[in-house]
Amino acid sequence: MMVDIVIVGNGPAGLSCAITARMRGLDALVVAPSANTSWLARTEHIENYPGLPSVSGVKILESFTAQALAMGANLCTGLVRQILPADKGFMLLVESDVVEAKTVVLAMGAARPQLLPGEEELVGMGVSYCATCDGMLYRGKRLGVLSASEEGLEETRFLRTLASSVDYYSLKKHDLSGLPKDVTAVDEKPESLSRTPEGLCVTTRQGTHCYDGIFIFRNAVSLGMLLPDLASDGGFIPVDRGMRTNVAGVFAAGDCTGKPLQVAKAVGEGNVAAVSAAEYIASLG
């Protein structure tokens, strides 16, 4: 099933976009990871949002979410790992599922993952971000898993059913109580990735460990990996006044388009992005 608009991100820009999209009669699907680690979710007082003096970040997100849901928007939990142009729109890889959309609005905030040296060059050459997609390629092989949160534990449990051995590295400190007993927790911080005659290698301060494949799990994807043809400038996405990116049918709104990083600005851009997406869909006939 193809939806009219997939909105990547459930912050003020994404939820504002979903509300306006529904008012325009569009199917709207909001996709975001389950854990909300944005600055807004951690802000106790917002003093400059019109009509809501001294509101907390959590409260304003709850209010926006409730309104979007009440208007018929759909929410999906998961990380959008890649966006691919298709004949009639776009295909989005959400975790291990595929979602089809006529248009896409990027509203995932300003945070960008810090890639390890050597990581980008090895994507698709032994480095993967999706256990369900690529795990079967490593049946009986040695795997290294690099994870930034507990969400990587579930993927690791699946990979362990396939691989001969799995080593687990924490990119950020998190609870490892759910790690399978036959998975080795390596108490070393990865500093770089490389390919050598011994395989794909994780280098730490303590040494180098080599595998047949490496899986990396984070709560964000770099822009270059998310949509390779998407233009970026200093980590932000350039847009015109209609929130259009350089890729036809793809729009962006909120902090990911640049400063000022303010709720009011994000809400306005989300509204404009939805209007532009509606106009684009109408132009397709």
C-alpha cells in the first residue's frame, strides 16, 4: 500500500506537517525511533512558543502527538534506514520493513550520527545496519555488533541464531542485561573500521578485532546514507521557501534545515512542507 506522505521524525515539524497533511486530505504516516532523545524532550520550560508560556518539551510533544492522532495521522515506530526513489514515489526501509510513499518530508531534527573512520567506505561491503535484511548472508560467520542503545540487543539475539560467534561493542553506555550469554561483550570502544586480509576489522585503543561482517545500530542515519542524492550544507538540508529539497518529491522541515533551532520555526516549516507536498501530489495527477 502506498501512502501520500511519509514524515520522518515526530518532533514539532513532523507533527505539524502531519496535522496539515490530514487537513489537506492526505494519508500521513509519521515514522520515528521509539526512544525520543531530542533536546526538546529534555527541556523543562519553553518560554517563547506563542500561547503556551512556560510549557515543558514533553507536554508540547504530547499535545502535538494527540492532535495529529485525533486527526487521523498514523504513527510508526522504527528507524528509517534508507530512502530509494521508485517509479511512482519512494520506497523507505523502516527497520526491516518497506513503506511506499508518494512524497517524503524529512523532519528528524539536527542530530547527526558521528560515523567511525572507515565506516562510510565499507557500507554494503561487509558493514550493514539491518540484521533482518543482511543477517542471512552471514550464516556460520563471525560477526561484530556495534550498538548505541538497548535496541541493538534484539537485533543481536537474531544475529546470534545465524552466526558462529558474535562480539558486542557499546558505542554508548547502556544496559547489557539482555545480551545473550553466548555473545561476548567487548569492553573496548571502537575507534575505526577497516578491511584487511583478516576481514573487516574494529580497531580500539586496546587492539584490532576482525570479523566476516559488522552490524551497526544507532538511532540516526547520516544524510548521505539515508538518501544519497540529497544535497546538504554543513550537516543541514538546503530548502526553498516551499521546503523543497533538491530531490523532487522530498521536502524538509524543522531543525534539519538549519538555524534558528526553535519550536515555532519548526511548526511553521512543517505546515509549509505539507502544503507543498499536497501541491506536488496534485501535480502528479
